[in-house]
Amino acid sequence: MSTTAADDTVVEEAEVTDAVREAIAKAFADELGDAFLDQHITPGRDLWIRVDATAWVQAATFARDKLGMTWLDYISAIDWLPNPYGREMDAEQDWVVHGGGPNDKDAEEMTSGVAGGHTRFQALLRLYSIEEQIGVHIKADLDDSAPAIDTLIPVFAGATWHEREMWEMFGINIIGHPDLRVLYLPTGFEGNPLRKDYPLVSRRVKPWPGIVDVEAMPGADDDADGEATDGEANE
Amino acid sequence: MTTDINAEFDITNNEQLRYIAAQAADARVNVELETEGMTLNIGPQHPATHGTLRIVARLDGEQVISAEPIMGYMHRGYEKLTEVRTYPQVTTLINRIDWVGSFANEVPFILAAEELMEVEAPPRAQYIRTALFEMGRIANIMLFLGDMAVQLGGVTAIFYAFRDREFVLNQIESATGGRFHPNFNRIGGVKDDLPAGWIKETKSSMQKVRDFCDEMEDLVVGNEIFQARCRGVGIIPADVAMAYGLSGANLRGSGVDWDLRRDADSPLAWKDLDWKVWTHPDGDSFSRYWVRLQETREATYMVEQLLDGLPAGPVMAKVPRIIKVPAGESYVQTENPLGAMGYYVVSKGELTPFRVKIRTASFSNMSISPWLLEGVLVPDIATILASLYFILGDIDR
Amino acid sequence: MNPLISSFLAINPPYWVDTLAKIGIGLVAVLLPTGALVYLFLFKMMSFMQSRLGPMETGPYGQLQLLAEFGKFLQKEDIFPSKADRFVFAAAPFVVLVSTFMLVLVLPGGPDTHFVDLNTGIYFAMAVSSVSVIGILMAGWGSNSKYSLLGGIRAAGQLIAYELPLVLSVVGVVIMAGTLNMKGIVAAQADFGVWFIIPQIIGFFIFMVAVQAELTQPPFDMPVAESELVTGYLTEYSGMRFLLFFIGEFATAAVFSAIGATLFLGGWTVPFVDANAEIMDYIGPLVLAAKMVFIAFLIFWFRITYPRFREDQLQRLAWKFLIPLSLFNIVVTAIFKVVF
């Protein structure tokens, strides 16, 4: 219990495989069958699996009961929509003021992260086993038009607050949650702040100051590794 | 006044009307008294809650029927803000989540970014990081040790805590430039090397912290009233704690032997040190206080070991001036002073992160409070919340 | 007519002058020690024990801080919570103060220095001190605030519970002295040779604990539990009314300390000095003041150090521990008094 459980089989410069995490992924695949969609392992670090949203509770129950992952880390979500507001760090000038830029952004494809995914919203759950010192990230694609997921309260009592936050920040309906109220936001708040199309108001009002004045670091004009200095307006 | 209540009701009879009105008023009072308990708002402006926390307690006399914390008075929207900040800017921002042990907030994020960039900080930087991390822990828990006594009424302990904390904060300041918000981590190492004479002074301040811990052991832990108020109050069974995601001393106070410093594979220097993890089987408020007291002492020994074995070398790896973290997702969790804090960083290869999910310890720690506060007496609310030890910035982000 | 004043001034003033003089001296006798206690113990001793300095700016070493506080409270707005019962709310501090000022009447300052020579001195003192409970309840109820109500109810339970040990601990002293008269008790200690604290050590302990509770000082400050109830029954008071409560709290501490000094530490007597000497008429009050400061020091020392009890623990302490202990003390004292 005091040594890391990740079992790295280093094969020279070739692929590093993580036998323990492979086994866990396989256990999920066996249990969930068709609902098990994808997996990703960063060897020695972490395991991601993607399941169908209908198997959310089943996956969590399986992890808790059979894999010993009794510790609830967090439940959250990711919004994969690229930010439609153009005032980003790489802007050479403020797009809203000077034009250009954001039009390209509209065409930017929405990509998902590790373990794949097709939808805009993905639910993210992390469970951890204190005995084995190993955890798993479980992702699930949610319906774009009406994102919804089952509640995990029957499995982990501590899911209450995490799901309330998910609901208020992303607008994801938690099916079966007994007490869906706002957690952080004032009562009667309209909108879901963590959605990408919810603007960060301060940025609408005032652009990133970095566009205005980025000075060269004193005496450090060389960039190590020869990285291009993109997105920096040198006055 | 004698009213024959059996007499025929006569609307013009003033006496009868007065009598009926009195009966009605009486009945209203009785109905009101039948309601379930009194709702008491504790906070958000309150002299002794840890910041702007509001607890809505429904009481039946002195007994709590239900108590629910209402948060969000300090919600600053960190997860949204990180989407428009470069990685070094995010470091400055996240300092302020747990503002008492603030160096510790930066570390998991920096480690996650370094993992995606496949950059390793040099050993000297890792040692310095670990030393400052532990000093942040010491500063944080010293506050707790004094504060829990204050919540229970023993006002003197917190002055000693603040006085002795100054030694640690002075050391943090002389190394990083900031007492509370060091902002010292950089992707690839730390910003600067240590100033001259820092090691010696830090070791002497560690001795002062140990003296303080002995004093607290005498003044607070040994105090019969403190024990009477804390023992058996707010017992959290280990399985309930795990279902709620409790971490840190809250979990170790329930007997679960888990410490991310020892158990997780971290590039920081903990595995080079000789130290032990403290647990207590009881799971009540006293055991959480006791575990934190021992942890503070243990942290001082760790800092001394780190400073003794400080390797020479650079404090910063070669990283480009403009940090663009390659695409990927990574999650790093460390044993912060308040518990297990983790950052889930989603990067799309740009200057700014795409999504950062900040998993804070106090959020999960506090999620157990509605369950825990049912059926206790009103003074126990203060004891239990003090022993769970949250920082509002950590709950509200 | 007080023989001291008549002998000192060599005149025989009329009754009303005499009464006015006594009222004036009484007010001074209460307020001056109160001020001294507040400065010495609350500002300075508490600060030093908490490794800080306390007020230093106002006057040399902050000695004029009291004056500054007085002025500050005077010029504050007199706030009445809406829907508060105005009469009850306004009268509450005065009820508490009245009981305190009446307590000082029975204190003997010397063989001939006293306000009134009551044969039921200590009995009167105990009875009158209970009146402050009403004042606190009035404050808690009249504020129309849930915090105050909780504080007031806790106070009622606590103060009534600790009345009994207070009275019973005094009974041991009364048995040894053979009289309820305060002057008689002092004289009995002079006769007995050793102050009653030695034979009545259990009674002294119970008395100190009960006084701590009667003053709602930590560890018995549930009614004013800062971390839960803001200031309990005092929450809605501001300005002058709060100052009245504040004065009441410290005045009661001063007077109870003086009563404790009289009962257990020999009052105004000094060892090796004849108790009836005329010099004691003038030095006696000073001696009593010194002893009062010592007992007040103990009270405030406990206040600063200990966390507070929960009420059920508090009540258990009173009913299940202090009362049986004080009864035991009485029995032992009685047996000793009869046998020896």
C-alpha cells in the first residue's frame, strides 16, 4: 500500500505499457459490454474510459464494488465547443476592435480529448481506490440538445454537491437528483457560466492587457528550443 | 370578564367579540408554536465563521434538525477565468484558492502542465518546491490549531498561533517575496534560487514551530474542557468519509491510512524523506485536531531534512519563454494542507488551457456537513465545522 | 448614622446628607474597581497573556482607554431593533445594574466602615444577585432576535443552575462564622486566626466556579458564545445600553470578588493587626480592594484560558458535581464545628 501500484513494463525505447491499468480497462469492458466505448491510458499516470451515458451508474457501481474504488474524487463536465469569443491569448490584436480572426474560429472544429467523444458536453467522473492507489476517469457523451445524466447519489452519497455544481454551471440535467438547487450562483441566476458560449463579461468589456503591452524580458531575448514567438505583440 | 360562551352569539355584543378575538389570537399563537423549530442563519457575516459561509440551521431548541451550508458568497469563477489566462497567469490566480497554504495550490497545476509538456524540473527546484509546500502546510495548520480553540471559546490560543506563524511566513516571504501569495512556481522549476542564510533561518523557525506545537499540546489538547467538547463529537465513519470524498486529516482522523505524499508517484521530493503518516482511529473532532497537530510537527522535520539534503544545480529547466502546452489531458493530485487537491488540465496546444477542473479539498470536506450536523447541539456546529477545517476560497473557488 | 463619618467629620449630618454621601460613595465604590478591573485585566493582563500589548495610545500605556471607550459609546446611535419590545429592551440593562449596585451595600470596609449593617448580609447579597437573571432574560427576549433569544434562554438555565452551588458554598462559611452578618464573618475570621479559605478550600473552589458561571465568563459563557451567537443576549445592544451591560458585567465581577474576599480571604483584616484598630477604618477598604483584585485576577485568568462548556456539560457540572460537593462540604463543616 505504500508503493505505487502502477506497474510499468519498460521495453527499451519502445512502448511503455501499464499492465495494471490495462487490466482495469479490460474489467470495465467486460462488465459494460457494448456500453464501453473507448479507453486511454497514459502509462504510469492515469486511465480514462468512455462509457455510454446509460451505463453511467453501472460503471460507477462496478468501480465501487468490484474494483475497490470507494473514494469519490469529483464529478464534473467538459464543454468541448471552441470558444466563440475571439479575445484569446494568441490574438495579435483585439479581434472585436480590429476585425479578422474570429471568423476563422467559427469554422474551427470541435475536437474532443483523450478517450474520444462526439458530443459537445462530456460528463467526467473520477474515482479512486485508496487500497490499490489507482484511479479511473470515466467520461460519458451527453446529448447536445438536452444534456442529461443519471445521478450518482445512490452510489456515492457525496455526489450531491458535485452534481448540483454540474447542473448550474453547464446546464446538464441530473436525472433523479433529489435537491437540484444552485450551489454557487445566486438564486434565480440565468445562464450556465461554464458553457463556452457564456461570455466572460470582463473580457467583453476590456481586452486582455497582454495584447497591449508585452515587453521583452530583460536580457532573455533567446527562446530556448527555438519556439516561435507566436501571439505576442512586440511594441 | 365573564362571558357565557354558551350564550347565543350576538354580533353586537362587545364582550363576546373581545372574547372570541382573544381566543383566535391564542389559537394563532398555538399554531405558530407548533411549527417545526426555529430557523437560524449563521452567517455570512459572523465574527467567527471562516469567511463568508452561511449555514441555515433549523433548530428544535438547542438541537439541530438540519443544518445546511450555503456557499457561493465568494465564488470567483476560477474555472472560467483559467480559460482566458496563460499558464503563468493561471499560477498567479490559483494561489488564491486556499490562501493560507498558498504555495501548495500552485504545485498540482504546475505538475500537470509539466506532465503535458514532458518537462522535468531539476532536483534542486523539486526540493525547494517541497520545502515551500511543507512550509505552506505548517502555516496553514498552525492557523487551524489556534482557530479551533477560538471557535470553542479559548481565545488565547490563536494569538500564539499567529505569533509563531510569523516566523514561517517571514521565511516564505524572504524566499518568494510574498507572505500569502508566493507565486513562486514556474513551469519547469521555481522562479529564483534561495537567498543567502535562508536555510539556517528556516531551520531555526522550524524549531519555533515545534515549540508552538508542544505548547498547543499542553494548552489545548490537554485541556479537559476542550476534550469534553471534542471527543465523540462529529464522528465520521471511514466508509462514509470515502463516499463523500473526504481527504487529508479528515480522512486520517477516521483511521484511513492514506497520504498522497507517500502514496502517489510525484516528482516532488517526498520519497527521499524519512517521515511517517499520522492517523487516529476515533473519527471525532478531537482526532482530527490531534492528527493535524502531529502532522505539523512532522512537517517541520521534513523541512529540515529537505534543507539538509538540498541538491545543487539549476532551479529552472529549459522551457520556452512563451509557454504553449501540447494538447492532452492530465490530472495531478497532491496532498495539500486542507486535503487532496487536484487539477484536471485540458490543453489544446494553445497559450491558455482549454478547461481546468479544480478539485478542492474543502468542497468535498464540506459536502459531508449536512449529514454530519443532523441531530447535534448548536455548540457542536462550531466544533464540527472547525474540526473539518475549510477555507472559504477553497470551497467557493 | 455611620460612626465613621460622624467621628471623622466631627459633625452630625442630617439623614439625607448621609444617604446622599453613601450613594455617592457606593457608586464610586462600584465604578472605580470596575474601571480598574477593566483596564488591568481585560486590556492589559489579557493582552499580555496573549502575547500582545493591548491599548497603548490613549494616555500612558493606554490608561485613558476607558475614558475613550466611554466617550465612544456615548456618542453612538441608540438603536432599537424594529419590533423589539421597547420597554423590556430598554429596562434590561438597568435591572442588571441595579442588582449589582445593591450588592455592594453589604460589603464591610473596616470595623466601622460600611454602608448598612445588615444582620442578614450575605443572605441579602445572594438574593439580590439573582435579580440580574431577570435582566438578562429581558435582554434576550426584548431584542426580538433569534440569537438573543437563544442567548437569553441559555443564560436563564445556566444562572439558575449555578445559584445553588453559589449559595451552598457560602453556607459552609456561615456555619463556621456562626452569623449571616458580613461584619461578623470578618470578625470570625479574625478570631479563628486563619482565613476561611484554608478550612473551606472546597467551598472556595465551588464559590469560584459558581461565580465564573454567574458572570457568564468563559468557560461558562454559553449565553455569549461568540463563535455561534455573536454576543448572545447582547447582540442587539449598541451604544450606551451596551456600555451599561458592559459595566454591569465587570462591576458584578468586582463586587463578587469583593464578596469572595470578605468570605474567604478575611475581608479587610490584615494578619498581625488588631481587627478593631481604628486605623483599619481607613486602610480596610484598600486591603479589601487588594484582595478583590487578586480574586478578580483568578476569575479573568480562567476566562482567558479555557474554552467554553456546552450547556449540557455545564448543567451536568452544576447539578451532578458541584451541588453534591457543596452539600458534602456543609456536612463536613457542620461536623467539625460541632466536634471541635
